[in-house]
Amino acid sequence: SSTKRRGDSYCPSRLRDDDVFTKDFKTNVVILQRKKNASSGRPQIDLVQYVSQNRSVPCKGEQWLLTFQIIIENHELPPGPYFLTPDNFLAEAWRLYPDTQDAFATTFVPPSEPGISGFRPLVGVDGDGIWRPVAVPSRLYTAKADKNRQPLAGLRVSVKDNFKVAGVKTTQNNRAFVELYPPDQESAHFIKVLQSLGVVVVGKTKMCAFASSEEATDQWIDFHGPFNPRADGYQSPSGSTTGGAVGLAAYDWLDFSVGTDTTGSIRWPAAWNGLFGMRISWGVETLKGVWPSCGFVSLKSTIGAHRVMDTLGLLSRDINLLRDLMTASVPTLKVCPAVSKCAPNAVARRPKKVLYPTDFFPHDNPHQQALIDKWMKTLELMGFERTNFSIAERWNQCPPPEANGKSIREYLNK
């Protein structure tokens, strides 16, 4: 029949495009015929009444319903796989992935009841009892989302465990911190921004304790470090956005990760796990609801948040996706008021110079240096001026009082 042909043509593309929809959902399919409502001209259907009269057949112990495009009380039900509960409610199908690289500190799902704020920790679902499960929804639910309103709809993201997430405890990779603080009541500002853009936040990832410079995994004490998936699987994943980089490098079902960068907490994990990393410009108001790095907090800070070098960092496997993420999320953010007061054109001005740190270049690897030289020439063609700059020499010329006469190498030595 035409209905069967439509279903058969529908399923292969969904199996290809979605990792939650499986061929098992083809076993029993209920297609609801839409009809025009005389007053509104829109299709409507009383789903609860329909399901009560037409129970679906049990499939492997579950009741489920596959829908194409249904209108319920003037609201469209997104296409995709659903489970039909015994009390005649539709439940979205979320897939559980095992965190085999030990990248996540906490995993969670959205609240089950409308009007309830905060997330629910994913407890009581142990999988094989060895690895922490991570739940992800079907991508079909957002396949027809309004990309103008929610350009990142359906993308799955992990966030570093120094971001506050409503309903979930923050660990900062420290057991004493876990005992001291209750679950957070409000999510960090940038988490709210991502949610407004349609992003699905699936969990919080492990980090160096208090975003410090401790080396994973031998210097981690309270929680074991994640496993870098590259090479033999036992190389250091770096930090401090350790779990964010590991999870993204290891799991193709995760789209990008959010963290913080102080002195390399995004850039080092990106390099060591084979990712693209972006530390955004300092001074952008993205850190409301994010715990500061322990080593770079100043009680005399003039920037209003007692942060000296902290800023937002983003990780991606795909540079085009990273560009889309930056374009959609960062322009909606504002410059910190204190920074605006001191430098009102801090963000509006386009940089004209590129500092070339002679402390690190030329590179020992000639092939790597060739890539850097090519990139510098491209920047110069774009109108940027290359300026050779030695960080060590600048430090010696005007060392900070806190250094007490130490060189930059001595001061930053772990």
C-alpha cells in the first residue's frame, strides 16, 4: 500500500540520520490520520482518546508509538520515535551511551513535568553497571525546528564541571566541595544562552580540581582522570577542560563541548585530543554562574568578577561547526560592565597586529613551522601586522609584584 511504501521510505533515511531511531521501531507502527479543523484550518487530533481506543502492540516489553507529524491541541508533535506508556502518555525515546572514557562527572536529563526548572540527575539507570550512562534524544525531534529562531537546535553539548546547572551538583573535581555545596538553583548564563538556541545539554565533564594545572591522570586525587582516546589510549588528556576534550574526541554522538580557558585550559586539551579549540576574547560576559579558576583570582580585581585571566572556551571536531557555534552564541553576549567602562571599544575594534611569540617559534618541527609561516603570510595579506614579541623579555622589563623577582618560568613552574 501507499502507506507502507511511505513508511518504508521514511525509515532508511531516519536510520541514517539518527542514532536513536532503530529498525525495531518498524515492528509496530501507528500512523495517525490528520484531519482539518473547521475553525482553524489546521489538523488536530485527540491523541489520548485515539490511543485509549487503539492500543499499540507490545514490542520487547515496551509500549511505543512512531509518529510522523501530529497536531495536539494546536501544538505539533515532532516526528520521531516515542514510547507509549501504560497510562497512555507519549514519552520521548532517549538513547543511553556508556561513558567508557570516564569523561563525565555528572549526567542528567530535562525535567519530566512542564513548568519545572532544572535538570534531573540520571540515576537508577546503570546500563551494564560499569560505565556512567549518558542520555541523548533523537535528532528527529529537532529536524524541522525553526533554524532562524534556534540555529543550534538538537546539537548535543557537554559543559565543564565549573558551570552551574540548575538541579545538579557541581563537583569541581573535589570531594570536599561536593560535600559542602547543595545542587545549584540556577544555570550559568551561557548555559541559558545555549538552551535558548536549541542546544541539548547532556552532562557535566570532569576537570582538573578547581581548574588548576594538575596533570591528568597521575596528579588527580579525588576522581580519576578521563582517558585520552588517541594513540594507545593511555596518553595524558591535558587540562583543565579534560573531560570535555576527551568526550568530544571519543564520542561521535556528542557535537561540541563548553569549558573555560585561563592559561590554556581549552587550547592544551584541544591539541592533545585532536580537536579545534577556541578561547574567546577576554572581557565578554560569559562567566556569570561559573566558578573561577583557583590560581587566578584577585580580590582587588577591577573587572567586577574577581577574575584575572578566565574566559569562555569552546571545543569542536569540526571547524565549520565551531564557527556556527561562535556566530550563534557569542554575539548575543555583552562586554563586562567594568571592562566597558575602562575600554568602551574593546570588542568593537578590529585587531591590527598579530603577536608572534619568539619564545615558542621557530618550531623544532620544520613541517609544523611551514604551516605557521603560511598562516602568518595569510594574515599579513589580510592587513594584519606581524609583531615579534618575547613574553620572557616583557616579563623581565616589568615583572608583576607577586613574582617576587622570579622569572616567568620559575613563577609558572608547577
